[in-house]
Amino acid sequence: MSHSTLHTSTVFSADAQRLVDELDAAVEAHLGWTRRVLRCAVLHTHPGDDVLAADAHRRCRFGSWFLAQQDDFAALDAAATARVCEQHERMHDAVRALCAALLAGRRGEPADLDTFEATQSSLVNGLAQLKTRLLAHSARHDPLTGLPLRYGLEDEYGRHLALAARGGHRLALMLADVDHFKRVNDRHGHAVGDQALRHIAGVLRGTARAAEPVFRFGGEEFLLLLHARDAGAAAQAAERVLRALRDAPLQLADGTRLDLRISAGLSLAGDDETMAVAVERADRALYAAKQAGRDRWCWGEAGAPAP
């Protein structure tokens, strides 16, 4: 069934690109602010009330924009985001002290100049780090559902295989495909089709345990890495996922109730089994589930519908 593949190497979400563009624009505006500070140092002209205010770090265009986006950046890297906020505020404090001294006819303190130079350098480095993290995250995550894509999946498979072994568990791969997805697009349009994929992704993510990742594996395919004590527990987990979707119809804006279903193939990964082999068995089982009537799962080993 794995006939559709998302090519992620050059795909970036519109939201990520918007953040990058706004970040660049805000930093460019900060360069204009720096030029005003330089004119104050050389010509002793007033740099503006926004530079001398106690909350100058919130008034500048970069500061006001970054604070509004702080939660988004903190989700990517909380420590780097906190450092950027701290260094930006300290930089403004140092500049305010330098400009105030110059306007009063005094010589600025070398310590304030040192702080300004150090914090500005730290700010630039911190922003470069956040920009890199943002683009890397965007390349690895599906902009429609927010789920991770297949990029780096083999590393995740190896990590979870080792985690399951250390915990005395088995790693189960559940490859799921949306039933009759073409009908959804044909009857309701692609916008509703996108809404359906987001809805299914949310149900799968909400049903899987916190340590069990859910990937968007292809166009309408999803892959779950489930930790289970044994085959029986894996079977219960698969049934729980299907039941959760049956119990959560998608309500459209016009009041229409859209019942969505998935078929799935389940395989238990061997201790030294490659991901490709485990996925291939799950894929064959998914095909068997489709052939057996859909809205069900099958074992990869036997390829027979589960009871």
C-alpha cells in the first residue's frame, strides 16, 4: 500500500517560512535602531524615547515581535529562547546607560560598552540557532497534520527498538491507511480532505501513549510505533486505535457528520530486524485488511484478519 511518498527535503510549512521572513525583517529593523545609537555616540543626537525608555527591549520592533512569538520559539528550544530574551534586554539596558551618559555630557562606562558588544554577539548567535532549529523542524514535520514525517524514521525505529528491549517489551509497527479517502475528496472537496487528515492525525496522536510516536508515512498513511508487552497487548492497542476513530466522527461546519475509518497492518519487530523488513510485513497485512473489508487490522505474520 506504500505507493505514495512525501518528499520532505525541500518542503517547509507556510507558517515556518512566515516566521523566518518576519524574524529577518525584525532583525533588519534592529539594525536601524543600532544606527540611531551610533549617531548618538558620534553626534550626541537624541536616539529616541524608545531607546531611553526602561522597557526599550519591549518597544523596539524586534522585541515586540519576538515576545509575541515567544511561545512558538520556546516550543522549539526553550533554553535558546530564554537566552535571546535575556541578552536582548541586557543589550538595551547597556545602550540606555551609554546614551544617557553621552547626552548628559559624560563619558560612557567601558563596562556598559563591553556588555553591549557581548550581548549583541550572543543575541545574533542565539537567533541563528533558533532559525536553524525552525527550518530543521519544518523539514521534518508535516505542515498539514503537525506529525513528524519519514525523515529520520529509521533512527527513531532503532531507538524505540532498543527502548522496548530494555523495558522487556516488544516494538509493534502499526501501518494505517484511511479507508475510501478518495470518496471524501470527491464528495466534499480537498479542503475537507485536509481537515479529515488533520482530524485522524489528532485521534491517532491522542490514542497513542506519550512515548509512542505517530508519523505521517505517506499521502493518507500513518505509522505508529507501539510498545507492547507481547502480541496480545499489541493487538489490544491496535483495536483501541480503530475504536477511538470510530467513536470520534468529524463534524463539518455545515453540520455534516463524517465517519472516518482506517485499515491497518500490524507487525512485531524482531530484535535485530531492519525497519524495512518490519514495515514490509505491516504493509502486506494492511493490504490484507483492505481486502477483508476495511475498518480492521491484520497481523503481518499471518496476513489473516484479526478476530
